[in-house]
Amino acid sequence: MHGYTACMADIDDTPNMNISEPLRRALGDRYLTYALSTIMHRALPDARDGLKPVHRRILYAMRELKLASTGGFRKSAKISGDVMGNYHPHGDAAIYDAMARLAQDFNVRFPLVDGQGNFGNIDGDNPAAARYTEARMTAVAEAMLEGLNENAVNFRENYDGTLTEPVVLPAQFPNLLANGSSGIAVGMATNIPPHNISELCDACLHMIKVPDVRDDTLLNYVPG
């Protein structure tokens, strides 16, 4: 009985954690938090490397697994599992779908993943299960990662603070314009078509020579 009385006393001493605020403000604050998370960390690519967070984490995990374009393949299930466990705490099916798309040359002009096995086709057939397919990086993906060892970009802690991941990739390849990107976030969306890589390189060389080049001048190099 004395123990019960002491327990009730502890409950009575617990401070009241209820917070009173207008419903309009509560909904606005929480929806804004969700919107910013979707925009910054999920649905839209970064203009610097043209990658969404899941794609960036896939490439970085493949680099950590030493899946070079000239090396051997690893099971897709292993890759998506490492991405999910180390950097991207979401469903492994979504991670595998994102990785499979990077290997589809009918969806990506310059694939970042070299797939071995059934990765789907242009008719709409889905890729085989992750336990059947294998993958490694392409030379383009390696160009995206070149410079990480030289501290070319900043790193941050992963979701549980046990590892670090790059905030953005060094991206020696103009991925955003070369491969394009599309995504729907909250209140905004993006749809960038792919461009000719030779034209992009010519435009980059001109920008190096003339840093304050006008947009209409660049259109002479990239008419699309």
C-alpha cells in the first residue's frame, strides 16, 4: 500500500507537458517542417551534383564497397541493405528501385550504375528481385565521386551518428543537365530534360574563360 501511495505521489508531481496553442499555428508549423524535409532531403535534386539524397547515398555506399567500374559486381540486395543500414533509413524496396533506375539506359542518358541481370525494360517490365541482380558503378559515377579523398566537399554525420556521409558529391560530371531530373515536392516541383554532353562541355569551357558570361551567350552553346 505504501508503494502504491508513493507511486501516485510521483505521478502527481509530474509536470504538465500539455501545450496550448492555436490549431492554425500548430498545423502551419508542423506542415512547414514536413514540407522543408520533403524539399531538402527527399524529392528534389541538389543543383550542385544533380542527385537526390537516396541517389547520392547509393553511389557513396557503392564507393565504400569498392564497386569500381573495372571491378567485380555485388548483389543488389547487399548494396541496398548497406544504404538502408548506414545512410538511408527507409524501405529497401524504394532504395532498390532508385538504384535500378540509375542502371536503365532508357531512363538515364548516362547511367551511374552498371547493372548485371534483369533491370527492367522500356516496355515497363519491373526489374528482377534484388537477390537476383548485381551492380557496380560506371565510369560516370566514379567521376561524380572523384575528389572525396581530397576533402573537396563537407561531410556530416549519418542518421544515427555512427558514420559520416558527404553533403554533396564533388561532381566532375555535369550530371544535372546531362541526365536531367524530375521530382514533385511540397509546393514546388522540378522537371529538367537531359542535354547534349558535348554542348555542355563547350559551355563550361566558355564559362571558365568568361566567368560573367550572359545567359543568351550560353544558349549559343546549349541551344536546348
